Amino acid sequence: MSDWIYTVRERFTPTHSQEWQNYADWSGFNHITELITLDTMLCGDRIDDLTPEDWHHNVQADGRLTWFTDLDYLRQRYPLASGHDQLMAAIENPEPHLSPPVGFTQCGFDIVDAEGSVSVLTNCGRFPGIFEPADVNTLGLVDGIELAGAIAHQLRMTFPDEPHCQDCRVWQVTRRVAT
């Protein structure tokens, strides 16, 4: 089993008014109250430039340079300044019933392409017959690992030549929010 990795991302909420409404109209996710995703186009990275010290604490693989293995370092590097930020902890292909790290809240499961940058669940359009908007919770994630795994498997089988689907992976997503 892998270890949790951490990053700081912007929150995507209805306070983004027009952008939020455009997303809800396009996606069909009219029931979500906030979108929590590993997709950097929807929840942008808060780490803009890497420092020399970052290279001692970041993942350095699979394009995950703004993901860190050392939570204490990341918290010092980027203190959560406002309710616009979220500190996320995620793990790829988690074991069933894995508890979140201490101080983090379980949000659900995302399905992300192999590059780790695009959520197939919330940013690749609709996949009727594979999953429906009602299959995601109010945060835009799937509640159960079994359902997330079944959706990811069906996406890989149905769209083997689609770059985002062909090797999509399930991630458990947890977070802390600045208060």
C-alpha cells in the first residue's frame, strides 16, 4: 500500500458564481455544494513555484511535483490562509476502509487519469450508462470505493483508446480547510 501524499489547492464553490453555474450546467452536477477534486483545472494548485527545499519533500514522480510526502513541511511551506484554501491528503488505489490521516475529513473517491491531472469523474463530460450525476456526492466524489472501482473499470473497458480513461485510477480524497 502507498502512503498518503499532500497538496494545497484552491476550493471551487458557488462563490465563483458564473464559473460555478457554467460548470453545473455543463456537468449536470446540479446537486453538488462544492467540488473537491484532484483535477488541477478545477481546483488549482496553490504551490506556484517550487523552492530548492521543496525537492527534499515532494513526490517527484508522475507529474506530482506539488504533492508532498511530508505534511509538516507542507504546512510550514504553505500555511492555510483563508477559507479559499484546502489542504488535501490523497492516496492512489486505497485499501477498503482506510481511515483518513489524523485531522483530515473523508470526502470520497475521485477517478483521475494516469497523468494525475484530469478527473475523469468530473471533468471529461458525461458517461451515461457508466455513471450518472446522482452517483457522485454533494462534493463531486463517489462515496464508496467499490462503486468508484467499478466506474473506473467500466471507463477503461469502454474507452480503451481515450487517453483520460485508458488507465484511470481511483484516489481516496480527504482534506482540511482553513477556518
